Amino acid sequence: MRNAIAEKGFRRALGLGLAGCLAAAAPAALAKTVHVTFVAKETMVEIDNKGTLYPAWTFDGMIPGKVVRVTEGDVIDFKLINPKENKNSHSIDFHAAEVDVLDEFAPVKPGETKHFRFVARRAGVYMYHCGAPTMAQHIARGMYGIIIVDPKEGYSEQFPKPDREYVLIQGQYFPDAEDKQAMIENRGWAGSLINGKMFHYDPVHDPNASLVLESKPGERVRIHFVNANINMPVALHPIAGIWDRVYINGNPDNVLYDIATYNVAVSEAVSVDIVSPADRPTNNAIVDHTMSAAMRGAITVLMNKPDADPTLGRGEKILLR
Ligand SMILES: [Cu+2]
């Protein structure tokens, strides 16, 4: 059955029924507390495959910051440390949190620490970023990442377990790191960063690229994608393929089928599935079909081959660095 609305209604009814039973049998026994600490670091990072350095602002010295992964219902016990060596205030804005922008998300001065808790109440994939003023600059300089909130029901027919998962986060590279107004007005951007580097996983357009995404023919590959651009949507398309499913905001209930190009708003996160032909090796190029972005770095090669590295797209290797 491929009727999403009917399936959603059925799932909701089933969920309510099960929730009623579980509430009596095992009250909130499964939720756990997950401790997450970010250290704001103003440091040089490489923004391409040949090692060009950029004066970044980061979470933990990396663009993007680390992948946070929890299960729906978990408590996130979060700490943001802003070391006294930094020159700027920083903050955290988890799109998965329902809190107070003036409290939990407030700027943290150098030498100070912010500590708070929130419950990840809704399954899905979400951007996080620094929201300290000027926000455009803090995001453009590299302070963003993804939080994955896995559904507490686990996998299902509507939300099958993928064979591999990858995280791709697209951002914009502004070589003039000081010109905040240019960032706000979208002037002067010279590159599209995929997980922090232009053409990060594209040896076709950049001979210095050493990484590609890999899977075996016929496997279901789920890509968790975040648009961390400052001002531009992303026309997310797998060249030589079709998204088998698109889960808007990564939520199993928000499923679309058979989508060639999905438009990802600024700050939106989405999970998209691709299933390559099982009977032959193939390649896909996952692009922002907006050509100005693709040709500045937003192209990722997915190789579907029998000898795919079994470690890629699993565990820690869902975000390749
Ligand atoms: Cu910041």
C-alpha cells in the first residue's frame, strides 16, 4: 500500500493503542539521559581537499560539529563551553528543542559555560547551530551540525531499516570571513561546502578528493541532509537515480515516494532514501541542482559496487571526515 495518508492514519491509531498498553505496562522506562558537551573553538580549518585554511568558528574544531544521535523521548543534558581564549560569544540553537530562546539559546561569553536539559519529544532530523549575533556570520564560519532523533517505535514497513546511512550537510563558504553584511545579503560566496569542504566527496571534479560514499548494488542508502546555507534553498537530486522515499524533517510519518528533486529550505533537515539497481554496479552524483552551488562544490559521488567498504555508512562512519 502506497497511500501515505491512509498509512499515517493507521500508524497513529496503532501508536495510540500501543501507547495505551505500554503506559500501563512500562511507564517511561526506556528514556535515557544523554550527556552532550560542545566546546566552541575559534580555529583554522581546511575548507577544501587541498588544505586551504579558513579562520573558522566551530563546535569542537570541526565543520560540521559532531553528530548528536538520541532516541525520541531521551533527555539531552547539554553543556556549551566557551573558553576564555575565544574572542566572541557563542550559543547553541537545537532545532530539536522546545525551550526558551532567551534562556537556553542565549549567547555565552568567553570564559562562561551554559548548561541545560531538554527532552527530544519529536522524532526526526534537525539542524543545530550557533545563534549568537551576527547569526549569519556564526553559521557561515562553521557553527552548525545535525541532531538525529530516532523514532522510539524503531523501524517499520513505512520506515525500513536502511543498509547504510550518511550525513551530508551543505553550507556556504564566504572567503571574506569578516564581512557580515555580505553574508546576510548573499554576496561574495565562493564555494558550497559539503561536510565542511568543497567537492568533499567528488574525485570527478576535484582530483584531491579522496573520499566517496559507498554502498553495494541494491542497498537502501538513507541520507540525512541539512541545508546550513545562509540564504539559499537546495535542490537535492541524485543524478542517475530517484529518491525512493523522502522523509520530511526525517519523521517517519512525513513520507513521500518517488521524488526526483526535493527542495530543502534554509535550516531544513530531511532524510532521503535511494535504492540502486541490484543487478549492476552504478554511480550516483548527489547534487544541489542549483548550478551555481553544484559547480562551487555541492556534488557528492555515491558508488554502488559489490566490494563496497563494509564499514562505511555505519556507526561512526555515517559522517565521513
Ligand atoms: Cu558562534
